Amino acid sequence: MRIILMILMIVFQITLAFGQESQTSKSSQNSQPSPVTERRIPELPRPQRKQPKITLQQALKIAESYIKKEKIDISSYYLFEAKWTLYGTDVKEPRWYFWWVNVDGALGNYVQITVSMDGKVQLLGSM
């Protein structure tokens, strides 16, 4: 039984070794990129990256002033995430998104605020 198993293992390893060798030899022979790829690269549209009208620092100041104005106690919270995102369901508009999480880590105990490029603040409901 051991002899049969050893023979099968050797045959399997030889098959893998020769299979890998043939793949590398084919790729070395075919080192030229395909002409289809070269033609399509210039045709691809370049992504449009627009700089936000309100910087991250400005949006954070707006969000913090909203928190003071609405008297939201975030003394035991820390800023967990800040990102620029597209917000909305039908028409997506760029907004800054801020997420404060409570130190105790309890589920649903967080504050989420978005700031639009017009400086409008929206408080998102927690769980």
C-alpha cells in the first residue's frame, strides 16, 4: 500500500513540475502585449477627480460647531472615521462623513454626521 501511495505522489509531483514549466515557457515566448490591450488603453476614459469645495478640516469644524449648537455630548466619544463619500439614494452628492464612536464600544452608541459641499449638516440616526 505504501509503495502505491509513493508512486502516486511521485507521479503527481512530476505532473505539477512539468505543467508549471510549460506555462512559463509559453509566457516567455509570448512576452509581447496583445495589440488589443495597447489599442484600448488610450481609449479608456480618465477618472474625473474633483477637489472638494470644502476641505476636511473645514467640514470637521462645521460638524463640531453643529454638535455644540445642538448640545450633543460627545465627551466620551472619539472620531473613528472621516471620509469623502457620495451620499444619497437617487441623486448622489459628495459629502464629508464623520463617525464618532463611544469609548465603551456599545452597539448603537455613536454619532454620525455628514457635511455637504454647501456646508449643510445632517445628523444620521444611530441604531
